[in-house]
Amino acid sequence: MQNFPRILLVLLLFTGCSNYGQLQYVAKLPKKLKENSGMTTLNDSTAWLIEDHGNNNVIYEVDLEGKILRQLEVDNAHNHDWEDLTKDSDNNIYIGDFGNNNNKRKNLTIYKIPNPDIEKNKKTEAGKIKFSYPDQKEFPPSAAEMNFDAEAFFYYKKALFIITKNRTKPFNGEAAIYKVPAITGKHEAQFIGKFITCKDEDKCRVTAADISPDGSTIALLGYGNIWLFTDFKWDDFSNGNLKTINLGITTQLESLSFLDNHTLLLSDEKQGETGGNLYSIKI
């Protein structure tokens, strides 16, 4: 009887590790990517990933078995807090260095690098897109206005759409949308609109975003949910139809990317006995 609690704990951990809810397990990511925070796909067989605050200025290409195929050092860049990746129609990649947990950064930057699939060297040069939020006047703002952190963005028609990660206290579930030109230089972001994800602080913060190849669906990720916008009009896509998918699990899901118009690839950070995986889901 004295061993029962320990045995039960092991069984619970084992069960938790193999319960992926609605997600389909694809592969285990290498330990080097345990703090993966952003992902984009340039084809249907590999993905490019980054890590967040304090990690190397490097992007990693992995296959769908979780093996690192290549890594590129990004020159003219600093990983203050890299949080998401997106791509444009020429497969240039954008790195969102806009993690802002305390809402007091004044050096928000998006790095643009050329298509890494055709880069033959071990390094690539980044251009800088610097931006600020037009409605942030204090650094940091009051607790009730802390909605200037971001971990999610996507590219559409020469612009980058940033969705904030709400840190208001009390938590109000609001996500804001901003638009920044996808060209190097210094810009003031354009405020587009805002919407409510949900009111559960643990599951309702937006951690990643992408748009489907045909441009008809915008997917946002949280620690236990996916939000899908369809039938929207630009630029405020929040006026479209919103569908919430409860994933049935709660892990530190940080990244997602469309593989095709109906398939998403996702990943989560390694946290104890859970996470550190690639997943897929049909939508």
C-alpha cells in the first residue's frame, strides 16, 4: 500500500503523455528545440522552427520524423524574444521578435530573411522591420491595459497581421489585431480591431497564427484551443465566422502552420513529462 501513490503517479504521467486529445501525434522534437516557439512550412515534408527568449539566433529545419536537417544562423539579428514565424508568397521568412511579457519593450522587431530552402551557406542575413503600437502610451501600461505582448502573426498581401497575447489583470479574453507593412524600416502599426477568444486565462491567450494557402481560413492557437476565422472581410478578419476547437488537452502549444488548406501542423514546448512534440489536425 505504501507504493500505491508512486505507482499511480507513474500511470497518470504515462497516460498524460500519450493523450493528445484531438491532435494526431507526428513526432518527438529533439531536445535542442525544447523551447520551440514558432513554426512555418515551405513544403509538405519539412518545417522551420525557432526558439524563444535567450536562445540562439538560429532557425531550424526539421522533417516530419522530428530530425533536424539544417540550421541557419541569422546575422544582423538578436533573439530578444522570438515568438512566431510566417512566410510570404516568395517563401521569404519573417521572424517575430515581439515577445513582450511585461509590456514594456520599445524595440519590437520583425526580421525578414530570404527563402532558407535555397540558402547554400550556414548563415543568412536579416532585414529589420521595427514597429510600435499606436495606442501604447505607457511602458508598461496599467494592469488592466496589458495587451501589448504578441506571439502570433501571419503574412497577407504585403502586410503582417499581429495578434496580441492578452495579459490584462483581471483577464478579459481580448485579443487585438495590428497591421504592419512587410517592408524593412520603422513603422507605427495600424490598429485593426479586437475580439474575445474566451475567458479562461489558461487556455484563451493567442500563442500562434497562420493563414491557409488559399487565404480562406485564419487559424489561431492557444494552450488548449484553436480558433478558426472564415467568411471574413479584410482587414478586420474578426468580423468573420469564428469556430472554436477544444483540443481536449492543455499543453504549452506555441506553434502552428498550415500544411495544406485543411491540415495544420502544431508543436508544443517541453514541460516536464509532456510536450516537445509535433502534431497535426484536420480542420
